[in-house]
Amino acid sequence: MYESGMRYNSLNHYLVSKYNERVFKIALNGGMTCPNRDGTLDDRGCIFCSRGGSGDHAAPLSESVTSQIDNAITTLHKTKPGIRRFIAYFQAYTNTYAPVEYLERLFTEAIMHPDVVCLSIATRPDCLPAEVMELLKKLNNIKPVWVELGLQTIHEKTADHIRRHYTLDVYDDAVIRLKNAGLTIITHVIIGLPGETETDMLKTIKHIISLPLDGIKLQLLHVLKGTDLADEINDIHILTLEEYTDIIIHCLEIIPEHVIIHRVTGDAPRKLLIAPEWSLNKHGVLNRINHELKVRNTWQGRLI
Ligand code: SF4
């Protein structure tokens, strides 16, 4: 049976199988910005992105990477004494959007921390120039490096609407280059984007699994205060928990078993979330998805 208790190939299950113990993510602040925010491509950001650059749980920038990791471990030990292994996760903004010398200092400090087993870097596929690819390849020889690409959708109409500012072929090309460099690739997809049907969302999943992918994050669309999406709230359909559960199960059914499911919902900060309110009960959402898989007597959509 699966250690995580979930009826799909969850990240927890993968990590416990690999390290024989739980491994925890530490969200780090690398002091980045994003071409979608600094005026290079746009100065407004994606319509759903909060001022924290989709990294509202990260540590303050004033601390060094080592201090951020040590402080996070101290905090985690208060509720989970004895945990020993951690993933250094650069989440907020675009974490390869800086001079390569700066990135090298930052990422090397994180990956060399003795309690860090893996480096995870969230970025955009249009921010992976050759010198950054070389750096990531080099770091991957020290410890595993995961690159998390924020694709969200394959549909250009939606991509224009959310102001993503790169085309699908840029993503496809980045996946091939990352794979050729031996890196682990995780793609972020948002479920419930304005104007998208379930068929559209499943087409996105089908496209990304046709490429050499290692992991997927399925992220519920959150409407957050202070975003342009919040101004559209009366014009968009907010998924119900029932609709969301069904879509997630249909996604899981078509995702190959070797692809690790890093996430099936999301963690919006309570103080920023406008909708959907039901998503605040993350355990409730996870339990419901798992319960539905159990009722259907399936493991990730496959009959058991
Ligand atoms: S690319 Fe990422 S960090 Fe930049 S605006 Fe969009 S969601 Fe935010």
C-alpha cells in the first residue's frame, strides 16, 4: 500500500520510497523578480499572481539562504521533531531570472546545506538561457535538481488572457533541453482558468504527458485579493468542490503511473483568498479526492 495513504503516485509516496522517511519542503526567498512584473514583458504580472509572486509562504529576503533554511528547520522541529531531510524550494517569482553568477552563489549555498537532499527551482520556460542550463546541470551532479515550469495551460487564448507572455513552443523546447541536460521536470497546471472547459484542461494534461515529464502540480485556480483576476470574479465560473474533484480524477486517470503527482490542490494564504472558500480546508479537499478514488475502487483511475 502507499505510505501516503493516497490512491495516486503522490510526492510523499515517492519521497518516502526514495529516502525511507518523510522529506519536507522549505520555501526560500532568492530575491527574484519576474519579466512579467519588472516591465520586460509586462509590469502587471499574470492576472492570478499575488504581490508575493506566487510564493506567499517564503521566508523574508533579509536572511541568507543558510539562515532561511536553519530557521525553517527550527520552526518545523517544533511540531515535527526528528525530521532530518529537506527540499530547498525557490518558489516566489522567476527563480532563474538573474545573472548566472548570482544564481550560482544562491543555489550552491542551498544545495550544500547538509540537511538539504534536493533543490527545487520554480521558473518560466523562457528564462532558461544556455548558461543557466549549464549551471543547473552542474548542480544536478551534486544533488538532484528539480525545475518547476509554470505552464498553466496549453491554450493560447487563455495564455493571452492570463498574460503569460510566452507561447507553447517555448515550453516544449524548454522541456526537451531540460531533459537532455538530465534534470527533473515538473509542470504546473492551473485547473479552473477563466473560459476553460474540462475538455480544455484535459487537453493540457494530454499535451504535457506526451513530453518527457517527471512530475505534475495540479493547482486549483485561487482568486486572491489585489490581483486583476479578483476584478473578474463576477464574470468567471468558480469551480465547486464537486466539479473540481471530478476534473482532478479525470486528470489522474490519464497521467502515466511514472509521473509523480506533486499536488492536487493548493495552499492559498487565508488572508488573501477570495474564492473558492472551500479550498481553505485543504485536508477536506484531499480526503474527498481520495475518497472518490476509493469509492470507484481505483488507484489513479486504474481499477484495483
Ligand atoms: S510568471 Fe510567475 S511570478 Fe511572474 S507574474 Fe506570472 S505567476 Fe507571477
